[in-house]
Amino acid sequence: MNYEEIITLLGDEAESLLSHTCEKIPKDLIISPGPESVLTVLRDSNRSSRVIANLQRLYHHGRLAGTGYLSIFPVDQGLEHTAAYSFYQQPHYFDPQAILEMAIAGGCSGVASTFGVLSLVSKKYQSKIPFIVKINHSEHLTLPELADQLIFTSVDQAATLGAAAIGATVYFGSNTSHKQIEQISRLFERAHQLGMATILWCYPRNDHYKKDSQSYEEAADVTAQAIHLGVSMGADIVKQKMPTSLRAFQALNFSKYDDQMYDQLLTDHPIDLVRYQVLHAYSGRIGLINSGGESLGEDNLRAAVRQAVINKRAGGHGLIMGRKVFKSDWDTGVKLLRAVQDVYLEPKITIA
């Protein structure tokens, strides 16, 4: 997909998204992604040479190799959303091999999935694409449901697969978040000891993040603070949903906030909202990847390209997109992944 096709796809939003300049958090306040950004940031850190090398494996694989950007294919929804619900439209994804083949065909930087999926095909594929082993998951058979994540495998088992990284979720703000923070912090320490990188799904989750039927779980301030907690736990990459312009601390009158912090750092423009998230990831020193979100059917291509433009121009490191791909037929899934990558490969789309 070339620049003109991207403009056409964005339609009425093209000028706003492609010409916007972030003024409240200008680009010179963040570390922008680039071919050497991982080395530049981490050479003075406590990360070992093995951890840095494994991060480099991710950043130097697939169509985005050497650009400073990532395109990750995540398929753990069989546990996070139930398997039949996730795969009934494309049932071949019940087979782990299909997941790996799509990640490779789509030119991805890496594939994130369960230990069960990756272990079953590890000898065939571990040399073909970097593995990200997701170590904790939901289970969706408890009633009433709990906002919790269970450990499904050990960090040491992930290492036996030759994984480049482990991934984990913390539901920040939930009744079980304190346990999750302590647990995952220890597991991230162990991953670093074994030379693997760490990726944290930083998801706010609390039934009280609601007011007047409005959910604030994806509000800019809540998602950004979850990112800041995640990088403070030792994450090398953080994953977060695209933020909304809602202001949870203000609306719900909780946590610590000042009305002026919103006025000084935020506007309602979608690029400024993600720039606010990037700022919370130690000024972009830790890479922010935004999630691709739910499948929207025929609107998937436009939505995915739009998200990529917003993330790239905000200073993010890429998208981690699963549902839009595996709920589509094979050729459409490959097209979606490659269209997103084309945004990051397009030199005319720059940091705002």
C-alpha cells in the first residue's frame, strides 16, 4: 500500500491525521523509534547482552526489520475470549500450525501465543520467527467471572522453546492487581536472568471505572498510568489499547490529578492521546505497541491503517494485531498485516 492509497483509505481524516503536529508534548520530548533506538536506550541499562540481543531479534525480523518498529501477531484469544468464540469464523486457527504460518506469511516481527500453542510446533518454527510466550491468561469458566490472570507456564519452560520474550497481562486497578503486580515483577526478573525480553499487556480493569453507563477503562489518563506502572515493573515493551479522550481521574474523582495536567499535556486529537501514552513509557524509551482491537468486518482495513498512522505519528513502536486477522480469511489476513506494515515503511508518514 503506497502513500496515495493510505490517503484515500483515511478519507476525510487524512489531512487531520497526516498533517497534525503535537504541540503540547512535542517530539523532542520523546525518544523516537529508529534502527538503533533499542541499543541507544538500553546500552546504559541493567539489561544483559542476551536480553538486548533477543529484543534485537524481534526488531530485526520480518518486513519491518531494522526500522525500529514491530508488527506482532498475537493469538491467545482461545483463553482470553474462549476458543469457539474466537475461531468459529476461521476454524483452522484451532491448529497451532496455522497461527505460525500466518505470522510468517504476514511478515511479522514475532508471534505471541500460549505455551501450549508454541511448544507443540517449536522444533519446526522456533528458527523461523521469534516466539513470545504468554505466560498468564484468563480461563472463562469461573462464574461469576473474576478479573484475574492465572500463570499457565513457567518462565523456564518458555526459555526451553528458545523464546525471544515472555508476555504477561496485569489488570491494573482490579481486586487482584496487587498480587498480579508482585507476581509478574518476579517473573520478569527471572526472564531477564535467562536472557529473555519482557512484554506487558497493561490493561486497566475495574467495575468501578464506570459512571452514568460510561466506561473509563480506556481513558487516556488511566491507560497512560497503567503504562507507567508497567515500565516501572521492568517491561521492555508495553502493550496498551488506543486511548479515548475521557478523563477518568477527573470524572470519577479518584487517584491523584490536577485539572491543569490535562490542559498542559493533552488535547482530544487521537495522535496527542497516544503521545500522552508514549510519554508515560519513560518518554518513549520503552516501546509502546497499541493493540489492534476487535474485528470490524469490512472496515478492518481502514481501521487498522488508521491505528497504525496514529501509533507511528505519536512515537509508538507498532501494532500487535490478532482478531482483525484471524477472524478474516487467509488472504485478507495477510493483506491486513502487510497494510499496517506499509504505514511504518512509508517515509512520508513521520513523527508528529
